[in-house]
Amino acid sequence: MRLALALGRRNLGRTWPNPSVGAVVVAPGSDTILSAAATAPGGRPHAETQALVLAGEAARGATLYVTLEPCSHHGRTPPCTEAISAAGIGRVVSALEDPDPRVAGRGHDLLRRDGIAVETGLCRREAARDHRGHITRVTQGRPMLHLKLARTRDGFAAGAGTERLRITGPVADGAVHLWRAHADAILVGIGTARADDPSLTVRLPGLAERSPLRIVLDSELHLSPASVLARTAHDVPVLVLTTRSAPAHARRALEACGVEVVAVPADGMGRIDLPAAMATLGERGLTRLCSEGGPRLAEALAEADLIDAVTLMTGPVEAGPAGGLPALGPVLTRRIARFDVVDDLILGADRAVTYERSV
């Protein structure tokens, strides 16, 4: 099962709106692995069907380990339960029941009906973490949101006067790019987009094609057509979420660059309604959203209770006695205190601690 989980993790960020599942077929009465597969980029073929094809006739009587309940509904392809039964699998070990109402236990029930032994719950916690994006989308209608923040050793995201600080080093920066490669989309606010003019792409050797969708929250469409994001929108997609009051001419200018602009409801202050924005992304099939905006966006997301995980990266530099912009606001600080610590990494001179809601 841990091999299946590792295989599924490889394609996180590449299979949405489908979950990235891992599957392993083991020969009957032995520990011999006959085949292994993960959900293909784009979401199809599914892991189970690929593993069964690779195993061929040897799959008869074998055990299938799978990280999520096999699908039981007809979509663009027939259900995996039918393929499992047709292959003659004798036993299925499933880590987690799929909360998708089209499945939700029915896949396991159909397999049992066909005389296949079914066991569930092996490595359930690990599988729930890996499939959290899928679970959040089908149960809450939004993608899971992983917030990443960098802070100085004395707790600031920017120095006095909000000048930009170089907080983390190359090892930590490489880790951020790897995390990007496993996200469906990267989210920033217009403040970060204008101040940093970022590309938000994956810049690790051989992984450029895994650059995710780039999303900007921009209630009044202040993103410049001359920005890096707009100028590269034909290469890596950019989605700008705005409000219905945004200027039409600004929308046309961005769309001419290849940027997709979508209006969502505004809150009482005229800003983007964050729950509505997340629901819009969920409707589009996004499951794993990484927020790389600044402290103000982070605090707003915390106030809306939309954060599922936080990675806090602490560098060795200090803002100094003049202080600056604190990395953590009071609401986010309280949220983190209720999360579980799931990773604590030393990345060169930096430390990255990841906190998650309990699963």
C-alpha cells in the first residue's frame, strides 16, 4: 500500500479533477508485485485499469492494493469495478472510501457482490492526506488550500516600509518549486502580483511542464498587461478572479494577452468574496490550491476558514529593530495552533514546518 501511495503522489497536480490514485497488483499467495500504476496525467486512464492491463492474465486470483475506493459509475470510461471483476482479481485492499456521492461505498459493495474479498482502511490516514484535495472538493465544493509563508527569524514577511526581503535560500526555494509541481494551481493576490511581478512557474530542471494554473485575486483588475503573468499567459495559463464592477477596458486588455478573467461576487467591502471564489474554483474541478500571497491574503483566508494546511518557512535573516510586516496575523496564528504538525524540515539554512487540519 505504501508503494501505491508513493505512486499516486507522483502525479498530484496533474490529474484534476480526478484524484491521483496509486494501484499495485500482487500475485496470489506471494509477495511478488505483478504490476503498479498511477492515475495518468489528465485523469485517465485510472490507476486500477492500467495496473490490470499490465498484469494481464496473471491478475486472476491476485490482490489489488489501491489508495482510494475504485469508481463504480460510468463517466468517460467504464467503472473500475467492472474492470477489476473482469480481470478475476480475488482480493482488493482499499485505503479509503471515496466520499464522492457517485461512489461512497458502492464500489466496495459491487466488488463484494461479485465475490471479491474487500478490506478497507489500510494506511487510511496517509491516503486521506494524499487525497485531501479530492475529498475537500466533493464534500465542501472547493479545493483544499495549502498556504505557504516565509518569515524572518524575528517573524516578519517584509521590513519596515514593506521593502522586499530575501528571506529563504536556494534549497528552500527548490522545495517550493517542487510543491508547485504537485499543485493544481498557485494563488496570489494583486498586491503580490504587482509588488513582485512573479512568474509562479516551476523552474526545476525537467519539470517546467508541470507548472500549474496561475490565479490572481484582483477585484478591480489592476494586473498590468505588461506583467510577467500576462505576457506568459499563452505559455502557462493565467486565471484572474475579479468582481462584476471591474473596468471592462481592463478586462479586454488582459483577455487580449490570453488571460482568462472570471467575475465572482464581492463582499460588503467590494473585495472578492473568498468563499465564492473558492467555490468557483471547485466547480472548475480544481482540487489542490497553493497560496503564495502575502500576510494580508493569508489572514483573510484564515478569517474565512478556508485554509487546510500551512507551511511556514523561517529563514536566518532578521528584519531588525525597525520591524516590518508580521508574517502571521492573529486569526492565522489561532488556526495554526489547532492544526497538527505533519512535517518539520531543515532546508539549507531555513526551516519549513507544515501544519494541517486533522484528517
